[in-house]
Amino acid sequence: MADVERGNRPLSPHLQVYRLPLNATVSILHRATGVAVGLVLMILALWFLGAAWSEPVFNAIDWLVTSWLGWLVLLAGAASLWLHFFNGLRHLIWDTGAWFGQKRVRKSAVVTIALAAAMTLVTLIVAIVW
Amino acid sequence: MSYLTDRKRATGLGSAKSGTAHFWEQRLSAVALVVLTPLFVLPLAYNLGSSFDEVRAAYAHPINAIIGVAFFLTAFLHFFQGVTVVIEDYVHGRWELVLIITMRMLSALFSLIGAFAILKIAFAG
């Protein structure tokens, strides 16, 4: 009868209260941002198709892409892209066998987020100011 | 008749029967994108919000056209390679196959759309 309480015991790590370490968050974000960038790229491919098609078709797609919702999607896309870009570089460095060890992994995660934020800002400035 | 021994044909291929080929190809497209992404994205950010004529003039330029076509082909190859791994990890059985086939078709379609659109702008106006 030792198994009576089986269903009530806590899981470890308990998924509702377990806080993902920074590195685990960046790791799962790498996949999520990769998929997101692919989807945004499909929208941009249609934008190019519009430019190759005709002015009315371009204007219709461009209106959607440069609407406030469109800019929001593009901003999220840019942020996703740069996080995936710099974390991808981190992965390529790991593939050579370098930069392992708890402290360096954490440090490179922080640097990755900082660089991604900076490049997202640069992309935003290029898009809006110029 | 093959001159390879059974041992030689099996070594390095593992349970996936394709060795590290998929892994390696994805690293190659990643390295290409390290170069192509800034070259494509920053000029694109500059051109977003421009008029029809301005966009067409920008991508009629050979440098922008070459970078654009290279980026679309490489990015959607890399997207398919990555999304395949994600599907293989989280989906199993029939849906795994259906999703992988669907994503392959979509990746091919949208890389063709992007590359063809830019080539048409560059060649035919």
C-alpha cells in the first residue's frame, strides 16, 4: 500500500513554481525566435512579391506591413532575429568546444541579450530615422 | 558489388543512418547567414516605408539583388533545417511526418517567392 499517495506528491522541478535559469530561458528562446523569424520572413517575401507584381498589390501589402500592427510584428521579428543571430554565434563557438563552464556560459548569455537589444535598437533607428 | 566492408559502411552513421550530415549542413547555412543577415536586414530596414518606385530602384541594384536572393535561399534552407529538429523533438508519429513535409514545402515556396520577386525586379523591372 506504499503507492496510495502517488498522485499527490510534488513533481521536481515543479513546473508552475520552477524558475528557469537564464541559460535555459535563452536556450528555449533560441528555438522560439528561430520559428518566429521564419514566419516574419514569409511576410517579407510577400512584400517583395508585391514590389515585383504591381503598384496596387505592393501598396496593399505595404499598407499592412507598415501599419502599427505590422511595425509591431516587424519589431518583434527584428528582436527575435538578433537574439537568434547572437545566440547562434554563441552556439557556433560552443561547437568548436570553447566557452563552456558555468560562469562563461552565463556571461555569454548576458552578452548575447545585450548585443541583441543593441542591434534591435540600431535596426529600429535605421528603419525609422532614415 | 561493393568493395566497402559492412563495417566501413556503418561506421559513423549512427541510428539516424545519416551521421552528422544534417548537423553539419545546418552549421554551414548558419555561417553563411552570419555574413548575409546584417547585409540584408539593415538595408531592408532602410527601405521599409519607402515608395513602390524607391523599393524597386533599391533592389534593382546588383549588390542588393545578389544579397537578397542569397539571403532568401539560405535563410529558408536554415529555417527548414532548424524547424525539422524542433518538430522531431516535440511531435511524434504521423503528425511528425505531415509537419516536416508541410514545412519543407512552405520553406521551398517562400524561398522561391522571395528570390523570384527580387530577380524579377532586378531583371525585368
